[in-house]
Amino acid sequence: MSEVIVITSGKGGVGKTTTSANIGTGLAALGKKVVLIDTDIGLRNLDVVMGLENRIVYNLVDVIEGTCRIKQALIKDKRYPGLFLMPSAQTRDKTAVTPGQMIKMISFLRDQFDFIILDCPAGIEQGFQNAIAAADHAVIVTTPEVSAIRDADRVIGLLEANEIAKMECIVNRVRPEMVRRGNMMSVDDVIDILALPLLGAVPDDENVVIATNQGEPLVGTATMAGRAYRNICARLLGEDVPLLHFDNSRHVLAKLGGVFRKGQGAKL
Amino acid sequence: MRRLFRPKKTRAIAKGRLKILLISDRVNCSPQMMELLKNDISKVISKYMKIDEQQMEVQIGQTDGNGRRSERKPVLYINMPILEIGKTGIS
């Protein structure tokens, strides 16, 4: 039985596309058959984050309009045997697709894949409605900032109204050093406010930028973000993986401080 | 020493602001309606005791629902200082 997961956030720029790319790649690395679908029509980006932008022939709108068969629009990622991308259209807009058409297309894909990951556009308009229409499970990405959390809360309300029963949250771009100094909300603070189960927390890691520059998802690498994404994928497969413990104390003074503040390192 | 120079942690400020903001976002109740409600409540209470209408606060909050979103319920908080009790026409 396949699972359809929508990656959403409300606010733009919190890391939906990066999260989608890493979850899709991570699940494929764990042996699952995965299709990533970029539902952001007019502003496609998942293809560049995945490093597959030069291989696009057909796209999501071509499939919906019947210009090509589903298989022709699926780009096979050569790095993993079970990983595919359906790119979005760059020259069209959100009105080119309806929620009913998305449900129909995804019902065809369910037979062939273990996971269908939908990268949702920012906002709560038609693009969002298209992306959530066929989802079984929603992953809400947020950062520890007031604007992102407010938008996440609004999106959660809309997902509840659309009867998406399974919802989990990823807290992205956490800076443990700032949390420790009392200048950033912690993962626990965010979960307390949103009252959703936590799927994982990802540190603000410069390796994400380096990976995106090269079109190589970093899931599974030895970087902090790579390990955090790997754990998120394992949790999606039902494994009980504890949160990463990330001690960011680089300076001698911070380390000395750490002795007196035993056990207070931020958990990721 | 550090605390002397940094009076308030912004982490706590952010969390406090969000908690209040999200309650009004979720309840979706207009400031006009809150003002009408406040006026009506103060009229009713004034029949029985003298209250300080300037200091009166009416706010919608919510129960914590033991951390579960579905179990949170909205609650109406009314804070109204009493100036005099028993100075009414009712005995």
C-alpha cells in the first residue's frame, strides 16, 4: 500500500523543497520506490535541487492535459534505483490543474510506488488545494520564527478542515547556540505552540546550501542536516529513532559554560 | 553578570506573542464583536455592583488540552475590577 505525503508550510522559504528532495532521496536510499512530484506550477524548483533540471522533457501539466503518458514525464534519478521525479511546468500557472485531476493522476501512481511525495507551493490558494487534495499524510515544515509558525498554524487549520488526519511537523533551521542563549525558540517551544507530533528537527547547516549548489541532496551524509534527514526518513518507515543531540559549543568558553549547564545542550 | 545587560530573552517574547496571536487567528472573532460583548457584559454586571469599566479586560484564550490540538477549547476570560459592592438598587 502506498502512502501519499504532502510537504507544506504556508510561508515560503522555510525549506519545503529541500525537505521534499531529502525525504524522497532518503526513502529511496532505504530501498523504497519513490516519486517526487513538484506541484508548484510556474515556479518549479525541485528539479534544480535534485540536479535533474537538464533531463526534463514533459511535465505535470502535460500529464494532466493528456499531452503525454505519465511514464514519459517521470525522470528516473540514476543515483538510486527506485527514485523518480515528476517536474512541474514553468510556463503555466496554478489554474492549469484542478484538485480532481490531481486525485485522478495520483491514484494511477499509487499502484507503482511505495511513497508519493508532493512538494507544495507556498500560500493557501489553488496550488495548495491541488497539492493536498490527494494526500494521506501532511508534513508541515516550519522554522523557529513567529511568521513561519503563524502560517504553519493556519495551514494546519486548513488541513484539519480538509480531513487530513495524519499530520506531523519538521522544525527546520534550528540554531542550537541561539536557543541556548535564549534568543531562538526551541523545538519544544514550537511543538508546544503547534501541538502536533514532531517528525524531526533539522539544524541550520551551511552544508544544505553547498549541497543545493551542486544539485545533490545531502540526506545520509555525515553532516548534521544529512543525519537529521536520514532520521526523519527512518521515522517515516516506522522506526523509533531518538532526536539527534547536537552540541554546538565550539569555543573554549562555551565548553566551560557547558560543564555548569550539564544536559542543557539543544536536542535536535 | 550577563543577565544584567540582557534584561529579557527574546525567545520568551516570541513564544508569548505567538500564543496570543494564534488564539485570535484560530477563533476568528472580530474586534467589533469583542467590543459589543464587552459593553453588554459591563451593563449587566453594573446592575449588581460598581465596576471599573476603564480597566476591564475581555479576551478569548484556550485550554491547553494536554498538548493535544484537537482537545483545546476556547475560553472567555473577563477581568473586571470591582469598585464597590452592594451599591445598587437591588437588595
